[in-house]
Amino acid sequence: MAELDIRKIMEILPHRYPILLVDRILELEPGVRAVGYKNITFNEPMFQGHFPGNPVFPGVYMIEAMAQLAGCIVMEPGGSSRTTPYLAGIDKAKFRRPVVPGDCLMMEVVLRKHRRNIGWVEGSARVGDEFACSVELLFSISSDPGTAGFDAAVLNA
């Protein structure tokens, strides 16, 4: 199992600030699972409007953070210049606890199935011992930015 800092994560993912939402990967088993975290800080741009005086980390950002962590399971270091992971579907998303500045969002994703350029992942996120979010994700990996890698026959399988 590997541990990756932000520099290594940026070798894998094409995302950059302000949308890179994984600060560190603590455990990475390529093709299997990953555990990582996002430190939630007050100076992030979404808190200017979500919500003034009551900053709450948006649920869609939690899902995106888990999708990025999942991308690290199937992408190779240095491969981001050739391929891009795209979020293709979201199922069974559940939110149980608000995530606020000062929290550390600890995430785990497990690859359930991978076929060609399509993968299915289960993700969960916690703050301390409290459950924050869970989701099932469908993703597509593309080497052609014009098509985003979406193959209708595979997506409908």
C-alpha cells in the first residue's frame, strides 16, 4: 500500500486548485481501493456563498472528492496528460452530517467493477467517528476530450 502526498496526487489526476479535492492518500491499492482525506479550510472559495455566516462544505464537493480519490485507483502516475477520468453517474448518495471548516473529511473508495474505460465505485466519508456521506459512482476514463469517453453500450450494461 502506498501513501501519496499532493505532489504525487497531481502526477495522477489532471485536477488543480481550486477543484483538486484530495489532500493526501494514506492507502492506495491500485485497481482495488484508496483511503485519503480533504482538510476543510475556511479560506476555500465555496464558503463565500455556501453559506455566508454558516459555512457548509457542499455535498457535491464531497462526491467530487470521492470521485477524484477513485480516479487515483485506476489512473497511473504521469498518465493524466494522456487520459482524463470523468464522473458518469451518481447513485444512492446519502448525507448525514454537515461538513464545516476545521473538519478533516476522511474518505474511502472501493472499486467494485472495471470494464474497459468504465468503472463502478463505492465511496464513504467520515469526520472523526461520524458518518458524513456515502455514494455509488460510475466513472469513465477517456483519452479523447471530445467524447469524454462515454460509450452508451457500456454505460447501459
